[in-house]
Amino acid sequence: MAQMTTEDVHEYINGICFKTGPPGKVGVETEWLVTDHADPTAPVAVDRLAAAVESGGPPPGGSGITFEPGGQLELSSPALPGPARAHEALATDLDHIGKALAESGLHLVESALDSTRPPRCQLHRPRYAAMQRFFANHRHSSGYTMMCSTASIQVCLDNGADAADLRARWELAHRLGPVLVAAFANSAYWRGRPTGWKSTRWAIWAATDSTRTRPVLDHDSDPDPAIAWAEYALAAKVMAIPADPGTDDPWTADPGLTFDQWVKGQGPRPVTRADLEFHLSTLFPPVRPRGWWELRMIDAVPLRWWPVPVALVAALADDPRARAVAEESTERMCEGRSPSRGLWMRSAQRGLADPAVLRCARDCFDAAVEALPRMGAASLAVLVDDYADRHTRRGTSPADIRPLVPEPRPATGRHGAERSEVPDPGHMGGAP
């Protein structure tokens, strides 16, 4: 078995993760917590959820259906030309799934954090067992909550037409990040109480192993996106070494080395391309390059509003006039640099109460509302404008609406309170 080299890692990332071509396609991945109408504090078994989903037949819009470790339901749309097509496909499939769930007494939760039930892993696969072991070994109690109790909207966009466009879109995606965290924050409550964060989901992710959750683009990263991502991947800790294909050997969880150390021969066996691909799948920065941009910083929002972040991001990235506004406004907000750790954290904690973030958010929403009709998405322009009137122009987000939640059940045993805690805003060591 040939040992991959550092050069091989760079070559793979440059050729696969940063391939270029005409931009314009949009994809959406929506994660949803699910509860039982009869008892919202009870866990919903993933087998029951899967049976309810399957009872309705395949999603007519072509979305893929998967489940997250805690039983969260994920719908992933096809990559389609423009936000209107992506919205139509996923809206059709969410309506289809919603009806099937309702017939089984289930419904989607309109929050990015499960505020009533302690985290409980339901998918007992080697990958998730390794993740749990890794987070436990490194005392990242937030990691278990991240896996089992959070939900997000992930917007997927093309890398760019050429190298220069790719780099500009890379920088814009990162600078937009704090605005998206703040504008769509929807996880301010945990176990019936405010946490001190507008986006507690972001705080949980940020407190979980900064070698794999901090932004790739920061003040110290290489300005070349492919080099920056390769260096990030090499410096990240190895979460697990999968067993050799075709064997029943156990996985090696948390082998205690970085990927760079493994590539240089310190691991139990040579690194393969499959090992690199698996390692990259265990890295969770807010902008993740996968041959396209995967924007991962957006909280799941109430069902009515899920198309808004999709339309907003697509307009700001793909309409030239809206993009020019976004580039100028985000550069001003970031003072000509990449977003600082402090800006990311202020956006998650204060939301649009931060004046600089609020000014930028208003600029971006106004530009998107103007751009979307030019993109064949006039109905989405109306929805984005409605959201801005309801929230952004007022300096609020869904996090500012106190949810009506039942009294949570006490956390006990293996999934007890020590695994249910969210980070203290004053103790965020290791956060990006």
C-alpha cells in the first residue's frame, strides 16, 4: 500500500475541493429536530422516524434523506440552477415529508437546538462511536450535544469561474459568516432557560475541538484557499482510523496524532486516499470546501423562513450588483481583514445587537431583495423582504422570540447533565 505524502494531500485538495467552473448552482441541506405531538419531551426513536418518512414514498423533488446521530432528519436538495429552482424542489419535499410525519403524530421542531431533551445518540455506527470517544477523551462535552441536539441550514454554492473568482467568493463567504450567524440565530434557550447566546448552536460548535471547527480563513492562514485548506486538514487531529475495508477489525478512535503526523509515518499504517477523504469529512469549519462551498454557520429557523438564508446567500454570491454591495459592506465590517474570532463570537452571543453586524446585515438584505427578481426569484424576494421587516431591520432574529416549550425531563445516567451543558459565554477556550 503506497503511503500518501504531503504533496499528495495538497494535490488532492487543489484538484477535488477547489475545482472551478461556471457558478450558479444552489443546493440546500436542512436539518430538523423531530418531536412527538403527544409528548414533546420524549425522544423519537429513529426507526419510528424512518418508518414515517418511508410511508410517504420517495420525495418528489429529488431530495436525499438521511439521519443525524441524535435522530435529526436531514433533507438535501439536488444542486440546481439558481435559488428559485432549489427552493421549489426542497419546498415540495418538505411539504411531502411533513404530511407523512403528521400522519404518524410527529412534527419538525422550529429551533436549532433541542431545548427539552438531553442528547441521545441513536445511530450506533463506527463513525459516531469514534466521534463520541474522541470528544470524551478531549473533554469536549459540547461535542456530544453538537452531534445529537443541534440542527442547521447548510447552503451549498459553486466555487467560482476561475482561480480569481474562487478566491473572491471564498473571502466573501467567510466575511458573510458572522452576518449569517447573527441574522438567523435561533437557539437562545436550553432546558427552558436563556443561555446568554443568540446562537447557542454556534457556541456549542465553537467550543468543540478548534482544530476542526475554527474558520479556515483567519489572520494566520495562507491567502491561497487550497493551501489554507490543506494546511488546516494536516494540522487537525485525527478523529479515527477506520478499519481496513473487508475486515471486521475495530476502528482506532482518537489515535493521538494529527493528520500531518500520520502522513509522515507515525500512524499504525500508511495513509490512503480513502483515509484522507474520511478525515476531511470529520472537519467542520463554517465554510467547508468540497468541490463547492458548504456554508455551515446558519441555525435552523422556523419552517416559514428556511428559504430566506438560501435566497440571501445565493443572491449575494451570484448576482454581480448584490455581490459588490456585500463585498464592500462585509469588508467594512471586518475592517479590511478576515473575520476575527471576536466578531464571530459577538455575532453568536449578541446577534444583531452588534451595530457593525447590524449595518452589514441590512445592506446585504436590501441588496438581495433587489437582486432576486433579476435571478428569476421574485417570490423569494418578497419572502426575504418580509423576513427583513420582521427581524433584520429591527435588529432581531428568531432567537428573540421566546419559545413555548414543555418542562424538560431531568437528564440522568449515561446521558446526564454533564453531557448536556452548553458553553458558558465567559469560558470559550479553544473557540474559533
